[in-house]
Amino acid sequence: METPSFPKRDPAGSEFWDLRYAADFAPWDAGRVPGQLREFVSAASRPRSVLVPGCGSAWDVRFLAESGWKVVGIDFSHEALGAARKILGPHVNSVRYGDFFARIPEAPFEVVYERAFLCALPRRMWSDWGKRMAEVVQPGGTLAGFFYFDAGDRGPPFPLHAPYELSELLEPAFKRVDDEPVPDSIEVFKDKERWQIWRRVD
């Protein structure tokens, strides 16, 4: 996909993402549900309450809703939500405009699903992301999803440089319980992401 020319905007703001979704430029969007999320949901003993921050076009939100999970997808890009509504069909009310760092009435959740949200945030915001994650995942709950590792600092996507960086963001509130390679990454993340599950400490 050829990269369009966009005016310079801060990816911490919604306009950065509105411009890209309005231009139908979303190379981070797989357009499908990753296998490890399907396995995670299949292995659950019952449907859970789940937050999907930065839900984008919401393929994963639709899958979670179809699986009977009580899912809330939020995004602060109105253009992203417009794309999501085309995907969601009867589950359109599962997404809404929202800021992860602001009050979320349903919080805390049993599960928060991470998919290209942390790496969309400038690194200056990562400490706040870690603190907020400890608030929105209930004790004994789970943070599950995909984490992007690479060299360099240019982005988005903004990469983690090493596993210890993620540990520093999440511990001691969370304990990592699973860490696997991802066999079905899209091109932008190929060989550079890990599926991880972190348990919120009681």
C-alpha cells in the first residue's frame, strides 16, 4: 500500500488517526481476527467482560460480541468509529467514542484486549498506559493481546525495544503468564510481535 501524504500531526491526538481512516489508510488493520484471540476465547470457561481500547475498525470487537462476551470497544477517532460501524452489523452498539485515559463507566473489566493500541501511543504516554491498565483490569483479571517489539523509535507503530520495558510498565500490578510467537501477523508486525497474557495481581 502506497503511503499517502498527511499533514504533520501528533499521534497522541485524534486528528492524526482521523486523517488516516478518512483516507482509508490503515496498514495496521488485519481485516480479520487473529488465531490466538480465537484460541483465548475458546479456552475461556465462560464469556467475560472485555474492553478493547483503540478498537479501530473493530473486527475483534465483532468477534467477541458474536462469542457472547460483554465487550466495550472505544476509540477517540470518529473516522475509526465510522469504519467500525460498517463492520459491526448488529453489534454496532458495542463501540463508542471514548478515551482510555478518561472515566469508563463499566470499568474495571475481567479482560482488556490489546491490539496495536500501546504501539499507537507515543512513548511519553506509556507510563500512563501502564498505570491506567492496572485500574481498568479487575484484580484477578487479564490483559491479553499482541505486543510489538523492534529497534528504533520512529512510529507509529512505536516499538518496545525489549521484554523488560513491558515488564517495567506492568509489574508489580501484573504477572506475565504466557508469551508466544505470533504465526499469523500482518506484514507491518511480521516477526516483530508476541502474544502475551498478563494476570492482574489480586
